[in-house]
Amino acid sequence: MATTRSARTFWEGDLLNGTGIVTFDSSGIGDQPVSWPSRAEQADGKTSPEELIAAAHSSCLSMALSHGLTEAGTPPLRLVTSADVTFQPGEGVTGVHLTVEGTVPGIDDDAFVAAAQDAKANCPVSKALSGTTITLSAKLV
């Protein structure tokens, strides 16, 4: 069954001086402030579209990798995944770097890296971001 998740942004003012509030309608997890300076300079307690992409990508990779490892008979005990999304004003998102560390009994480093590469290639967020360069570092801990 397909699912749809929704968020809204209320924006006031021009790009450089305006501010907005991102509302997570589907989950109700709260509102987050957003602004141009939080996107292109310092976060200062506000989020950005790129941080939201990073959150989506790190959670998607974790889910895809967990599923792949479990299907291979080596379910993970723990995965810690981070995503760093680079934004260049005037150019846009120029890259995503994913880092995943896993505790997975019964698997060696090469198999873990291969599973992580497969998850990166096939997670829905990676597919949605196929227009940008996505790199990956993976290791067992």
C-alpha cells in the first residue's frame, strides 16, 4: 500500500531576510524554524532543506541496510548512519556523503561494505536524489 507524508512551510518576507516554519503534518513532531541564513551560513538553531534531506537519507539507508542484512541471514545489532548534504548557494545540492557503522555478527568487512553499497544504490531516497553525487563510507565496529 502506498503512503503519503506531508509537511508545510509558512514563509514570510523575502529570501534573504524572511523566515519560515516547517510543520510536519503527518507525524505531528512539531514545527521547525527555517531561514536563508540557516541554509547558507550558520544553523543558529534553525533547520534547512538540506538538513531535512540528510535526516531522510540517513534513516532510509539504515532501513534499507537493516533489511538487506536481515534477508542475507545476518541481522544487525546496531547501525549508526549519518548523512552530510552539501549545499552551494547559486548551485544547489552538490553532494551527499553517507557514513554507516554497524555491529553485525557473522559478517566480515567486505560483506558489510557490499551490503551498504547495495542499500545506498537501492534506498528510495538515494533513488530520488540520483541527480547528485552520493558517496559512502561503511565499516564494522
